[in-house]
Amino acid sequence: MKRHALIPLFLLPWWIAAPLPQPPGDPWKAPPQADQLKDPMAAHPKAVERGAKVFASVCWTCHGPTGQGDGPAAAGLPTAPAKLSAPEVQAQSNGALYWKITHGRDPMPAYEELLSREERWAVVHYIRTLK
Ligand code: HEC
């Protein structure tokens, strides 16, 4: 065996040994201006129904069929998917949730280009039904 194969992992530089995108437990905050974003689905009668469809097609695999954070893909992720019924999530403004869905934070995907603006707002309305 070559000698360098015996170098213990903890002697590697931190940027090789710890490639995590962010330290665990680092709270995810939307910028304050997200609270002011205008919701085009606010008075839309089908907002929840549309959001439920979006949720059932792209979100449930991580967040779970009822948003409990227990989807089939959750176990393999470095960060646990949020439990969307939790008070910490429900206490945020619609704009803040929309902002997070739009921008994502690894491993949560950014949906800015994957979903339309209406779809992203609609799924926020659906999240409100989970509390
Ligand atoms: C690949 C798995 C994955 C998918 C798919 C996914 N999420 Fe997430 N989501 C996560 C993870 C992981 C977090 C926690 C991220 C963090 O805290 O850094 C998260 C966090 C969130 C949050 C923030 C909750 C909080 O604590 O403030 C919201 C809102 C959210 N997701 C909504 C959605 C919606 C809506 C969809 C579908 C359009 C979706 N997610 C799809 C993994 C996923």
C-alpha cells in the first residue's frame, strides 16, 4: 500500500473533507422584501386545486404526500425536507414561501424556471391547507 493512502481523513483540507453547501442547522430566511411580493393568485378560486396538482407532481417525493417531510426521496438527502405543516413554516408570509420555492436551497431545487409564476403561488396556497 502506498504511504499516502494512510493519511487520515481529518488531515485533509476542510474544503475536500467537508464539501457540504451549508453548515447543518443554518436557518433558511427569505429576504424581508419577499413579504411584499404581490400574489396574483390571491383571489383565484382554483388556486388551491392548482397548487395541489403541482405538489402532487413535483414536491411530494421529498416533502411527502401530505407535506410531513417524509417522501420516498427524503432519506437520501443531506438536509431533511421541511415539514410544511410545521408552525415555523406556516408563520412565514406567502411571499417568503414563494421566494423559497422560486430560489431553492440545495438540495431543495429552485423552481424559477421549472414552474410558472402562477404555479409557484398556487402551491403556496396549497401549503396553507396543510396546517
Ligand atoms: C429534492 C427534494 C425536494 C423537492 C423535490 C422539493 N423540496 Fe422543498 N425542501 C427540500 C429541503 C431539503 C428543504 C430544506 C432546505 C433547507 O432548510 O436548507 C426544503 C424546504 C422547503 C421550504 C422551506 C420551508 C422552511 O422551513 O421555511 C418550502 C416552502 C418548500 N421546501 C416547498 C417545496 C415545494 C412547494 C416543492 C415543489 C414545488 C418542493 N419544496 C420540492 C427538499 C425538496
